[in-house]
Amino acid sequence: MPEAIGLQLEVKAHADPALARRTAEALCERLRGEPIRDRVEVISFHREACVVASANGIRSRLVIWADYAPEALASWALRSGVGGISVEHFLLSERLVGVLRDAGLSVNVGTVNHPELLSRVLEFAPDAIGTDRPHELRAAAETVTARALQP
């Protein structure tokens, strides 16, 4: 199992791949020689940012908002050194998660802010769940887990 991630840094560059690349390059430069570098993961909707991070030895995760061609996505991620995919909760399917996991990719889910979504998301056993409401979601997860353990 890979070492836990201490910090995810999201590169946002709305409709500007060149800005995403420059931002990722600046992040990589800033992290050079920093002790936390091994516990950082760059995440982005922009593939350019993920490729730059990976090429600089920093873990990266592509955030997707599409569920088509998972085999092609997994193949690209492996070729590019991207270690994981973050899937929006409404796109989760057995096929998508299965293809990504079979390729050896980590699967995260984002963003789950409502406890009623949690049970469905947990069925896919994601490596991590992104949320804006961590305390509320943790309490819901404990309730779901307690129910699952009851005879």
C-alpha cells in the first residue's frame, strides 16, 4: 500500500491548459527539496498538470467528469505515470471502477457532501472520498458501517 497522502494540491485553470502546465511546473519547483514532497499529490481536471507533476516525481491524479472509454483512460494514466483517478460520485459504475482498479490505479471519489450519497459510494470501496463536510460525512460513515456489521 502506498504511503498516505498528506496534502492534495488542485491545479485549476479554467479552459487554459497552458496555465495548468505552468502552475504545475511552479508547484513542482516550489516543492523541490521540501520534506513533505513525498506526501503531496497534484490533482487536476487538466491532463497537462498531471503529466508535469508525474514527470517531476510528484504523485498525480486526474479528476474526471466522464465515464466513457475507461480502458483508454487507464492506458493513458499508466503511460503518463498518473497513479490515480478521482471520479465524481454520480459516474461510479462497476465497469469504470473495475477497469481502473484492474489497471492498478487508485480510485478516489469527489465530492460527496450529503450523507445519503455515502452508502452508494462506499459500495465501490474508494481509496478516499472528497468532501466539504468532513465531520458530517464521518458521522454518516460510522452509522453506515455500524449498520453493515449488525447481524
